[in-house]
Amino acid sequence: MLERLSEIEARYEDLTNLLADPEVLADHRRIEEIGRERAQLQSVVELYRSYRETETALIEARSLLDDEDSEMQQLGRDEEQRLTAEIDNLEQLLKIALLPKDPADEKNVIVEIRSGAGGDEAGLFAVDLFRMYQRYAERQNWKVEVLNTSAAHSGGFKEITFELNGHGAFSRLKYESGVHRVQRVPETESQGRIHTSTATVAVLPEVDEIDVEIDWNDVRIDIFHSGGAGGQNVNKVATAVRMTHETSGIVVVCQDERSQAKNRARATSVLRARLYDLERERRDEEESANRRSQVGTGDRSEKIRTYNYPQDRITDHRVSLTLHGMPRVMDGEIDELIDAVSADEEARLLAAAS
């Protein structure tokens, strides 16, 4: 591990020197590439340097054990104990830092929420989930942009697709993919009975054109009149765009913009993200036959998390974590849930690497 860390530090120094090279400074694209790679290495290098400094301090502390002064010996023992624990912690952090990185972690995300089992209540729950992620994005200072909505009669969503633009958005939200289940008494329920409903969430990394090349011969594009809200222009003029990727069967609809060109651009972005995710899933399945699919059918049994309103309880079934404080969580305070699943994945990767 230390040899690998030394190589990373050397590469970091090379990149730092390149940023002062006049030839590099004249090439804005090269500066961006070098700066991005350097930023990815910086946290590892800082941890490695802290580790080395702590090792040096530990050697100095142990030298005090040979001192004739008993107080200095005690100081040495205290420092040895503290620094040994610090080194153990830094070693663990370095092992995590050296785990293979998901190349999509730093990307923006496209999130799709669809109502599942449960009728009107499922559509209303989809609205609640959208607001939860919207509030979380606001706390992270991310930009939220709705790409497409399909409203249900109840006032809920059959489907909503939106984009979150922010540094590391995919790394934080990628484990939100799956089926979310809600248990609560609907407002329309006169008998006070608890209903169970679901909504599916898919979190896709936004990708550039160079990441996924679309063969437009495989894509059927239909233009039609929008069925959603947006004013007279949206409903009178054919601005909605449907793209069907015939090879994969992926269908993307964007109709919220007043401009056909904007809807086409948004649909292209979503289609590219879905194709990228399809390829990622294919590679993951080749590497592990046990990989769980991101989005299930919406059936109540295929759940990653349950939101139980009567008992004020949220349970993430993947890590057996239960929290209380439903209003707080639904207002976007979901870091504890995200961190628990991320830590569990890190532990699994560390175990596999050892």
C-alpha cells in the first residue's frame, strides 16, 4: 500500500509542476484535464502525508521512553498510545481512499421517480420523494431542474424526471436507486386504515456526448402535443418529444418546455444517461452475478426503504438501519441514511480487497 501511495504522491507532484508549465497554461483543455486529475489525487496525498508525519511523531514519542525522567517517560507512553490509534485510523482511511473509484461519482445526476403499487397514494408519495430530494439538493447548494413530468389525477406524479447539478451528486445519491415503500393513512381514507404504496427511484449519472455515442438510426423520434401544464402554447403547438431507442427498448418523453428544441435536447440527455446506465449494468453483471437491479417493478416486496408514518419510522432494509423523525427526513435530511449505505458498501469492498 505504501508503495502505491508513494507513486500517487509522485504523480501529484508531476501534475502540480505541469500546471506551472507555459505550454500547458496556453492550453485551456489541458489545464482542465490536469486540474481534474490533481484534484482527485489531492485528498489521498494529504492523508498519506499526515500518515508519514504521524509516524515520525510516533518515533519521537517512543524515544522518550528511554529518558531518565519518569515524567518524560509517561509523556512518551501517552503520546505513543494516542499516535498509534491515530495511525490505525489513518491506515483505514487510506485503504478506503485507495478503493477503486466509480468514474461517474463526480457527475451530475438525472433522477427518475415513478409511482408504483398503491394507486393514487403512490402518485402522492412520488411527490413527497421529489420534494425530499429537492430539499436535499438545496442543502447541498445543487441546482434542480425538472426535465419532464407526468401528472396523475390525484395531483400526484405518475412520473417525474429531474436533474441535479452539483459536485459529487452521483456519489451521494447513487444508492437511492430502488423501490421506496410508504405506509400511512391516506387523506381520503375514512376508516383510518393504513395503506401501503411504492414508488421506484432511478439515479443515473449525467454523461457527455463523448461518453455515449448514440446511433440515431436506432432512434425513432415522435413529435406530439403536450398533455401537461405549461400554458396555451405548450398545448396548441406540437412541442413534446418522444424518443424510442429501438435496440434497447428505452423510451424517453420530454414535454415540459415550450420549445421543441429544448425538449429534444433534454430527451437526448436522458436517453444518453439511460444508455450509459444500461452499459454500466451490463458490465456489473459480468463482474458479479449477484448484482441487484436498480429499479424493480414497483411491487411492494421489492423495497430498499420503508417510510412508516404512523410509527414515525424510516427503515433502510439493506443495512438494517431504523431512524425516527419522519418530518425531518422528508424535508431532505437524509445524510445519515446515505452515509450508512455508503459505509456498508465501503466495508464490503474492503473485505473483498483484503
